[in-house]
Amino acid sequence: MIYQNSNQYMTDDLERRLIQKAIEEQFRYRPIAALKYWFKRLFA
């Protein structure tokens, strides 16, 4: 458990779910960002 504040604890399950969601968000494909990056390289 992770201590949040004086009356709230984060359970191991909640921590695992939050980490999993953060990892999925980090590696999610972003087509607009990829397109902007492609144009930036194309016209650089």
C-alpha cells in the first residue's frame, strides 16, 4: 500500500491498474502526432 495522505491509502490492485493504464497511454498510437512529426521531418 502507498500512503497518500492522512486518511487515504492506495491498494496494490489500484496501483497496478493505474500503472497499466499509464503504460498503455504512453505507448498508444497517436496518428496526429505521427503526422506532425512526419511533416516536420519532411520539410526540415
